[in-house]
Amino acid sequence: MYPVTVASMCEEVRNPVRQVPRAMAWAIPIGFLTGLIFLLPLVFTLPDIGMLLAGEVILIIFEGYL
């Protein structure tokens, strides 16, 4: 997904022969890193997996707002 975005912008780069492959190569690790930064706080703040599977989480979320 990310390299396609880079390839569509290659007309606007100053030195496309060098810059576009570099951007394509860096798009994947940067996407992985930002995804990891996004997912780690979610994983550590989720309740117990048993509660998630039992469906009790919805009640806990609504109790916080009541």
C-alpha cells in the first residue's frame, strides 16, 4: 500500500532515479514503526482477554460514563 503512494508522486521529485526507490524502501519500516507505536498502548490498556470474549467489556465502558 505505501509504495504505491510513493510511486504516484515520483513525477514531483527532484532526482526520481535515486529518491523514489529510497522512499519505497523506507515506507514499509516507517509504516511498521508507526503501527507499532499505535498498537502498543492499545494492547497494554485492553482489559483481560476473558472479559473481552465474554462480552463484559461493554458494561464496563458504559459504567465509566454513568
